[in-house]
Amino acid sequence: MQMRLFPFENGHLVIRQVHLAFCLAQLGFAGASSAALAQPLQLPGAQPFNAPGTQQAAPPASGAPAPAPRAPSMPAIRVAGEEAILGRVLLQNGGLGEAVFEKTATGFGLKLTANGFQSSNLVESCAVSFGETPVPVTSLGRPAGVPRYRLEASICPIVFDVLDGAFLVVEPAQPCIVEAAACRIDPRGLWGPDARTLPARAKEIESARGVAERAVREGYRVLTAKADAVEQRAIAREQASFSAERELVCRSFLREGQLGFCGARMTEARAASIRARLGLSNEPAKAPAKPRPPRPAAPTSGSGPLPLTPQ
């Protein structure tokens, strides 16, 4: 500590009291500053720092186990059966030909008229009728999650999947040439209602496609979660391939850009196919029956209006 010396007064060295008090205050401030710098910065609301040589207790556990990660799942969807097309007039791409799926004595049959072009002149239209009576169809089960049938017709064997109010022809791979009629027909694609009747069902179609799209996304997510790296790449290619296939098939359906009927039905079929691969049922669980309201108690004797008696 430095002290300022002043002249002698009466033979003694005098230290000014005011200056001494100021020096002592400086020393105290310096000590407090050093102590403050030695403390680490603590933010408001933070846990207090431990004193040297002590340990801080861990926060008490809540007692509840950590929730397990949710396993991916695929929502249930409703898959239509044969009754969805039974007796209905269906047109190829919503505007050509005519097909009626009917019940026969031995099972089911299909009355079919397909439009095409002359095999020698592909700009001249023609049509081929498969007969006045339904041609028998053979059930092939549900290999893709929906009912599949084969039309037993030698001139053009057709394999189709039954959808909701439509059917999708998956075979033959190439158009058929009917020699007797000199006509080249291509029955592939979606056979559905007359496209002119679909605008009234626009909201229904949009809702159905939204449900099917979500089901397909979740289905591919489940497939990916169960697959290894190689299979995951194959699943990703399959998903992209389906989008391209749907665009190719549905671009010929009338008013598809406005209503999306073909896309909705093909997406539902894809969702059903994924659920079949996962071993899941394609029928949603039935809603529990609502309890019936209690019946009113019978009136006790002596209550209520008295019967009229003749005077």
C-alpha cells in the first residue's frame, strides 16, 4: 500500500485521514473484484455450482419407463369384392366399349365388347363382341390383394383385377388381333363408369384417393423398416415405378385430370397389394356396436290416466 507523505507538523509525520480512507476503499474493491472473477458465470434458472470437493445429486427420476418407439403400421383399407361391379355397365377409360360382370349358374361371367382398329388400317375403328351371353371367368384368388379373374376367351384371354366400381386389365401384355373380324383390340387399362357421371362424385373420389395415398405411403414405410439396405433400394424403385405406371395407365381415362377416378382406384389396389405382402387383412376392423338405450320402465299400477268407464 502506498501512502502519500506530507510535511512535518509539530515534529511528527502526519497522514491525511481522508486519503487513508480512500486507499482502504480501493483495497476492498480490488479484493471483491478478484473474488467475483474467481466465480464462474451462472445464468438465471441454472443449477447452482458445486463447491470444491462435493458432488451434485442427479435429478430424481420420474419413475415411468421411457416410451418405446412406435412401430410403423399401415392403416386398414376397405377392398371391394365382386358385388362392387356386379351388373354395372363399365366402359374402357370411361368412354369406350362395354363390359358387364354377371352372376351365372356356375359362378361369374363377363359380357364384353371391345373397341379397336382394323388390323390393316389402324385409323379405321372397329369393335369385337365376345358374345351375347356372358363368357365364363375363372377366379385366380387374390395374388395382389384384390379379386383376380381370367376371361376364358380364346380370341383374347384377359386377366383383370376387381376394384371398387371398376376393373383393371393386367393381361394380355400386347393387343390382340382378332382374325375373324380383322380387328386389333387392346383391352388393357381401367374399365369404369361413364366418365360423364363422375363429376357428381368428385368429393367422394378425392377423399378415397387421399385415404389410399396415405395407406400406400405408410405401407412402403413399413416395408422399408423391415428390409435391409439392398431391399430398401428395390422398394424405392418399386415406389417410383408405381407412380409412373399409374400415370401411364390413367392418362387415357376421360376427365382424369379433373377427377382422378383412375388414379384413386389404382392407388387403392396398390395399398391392398402392399397389405397382402405384409400379411395384413384388407378389411377394416368392425366398429363396436353401440349400446342400445335402456328401454323405458313400464308404468306401475295406479299411475297414469284412468280408463274411461261407461256411466
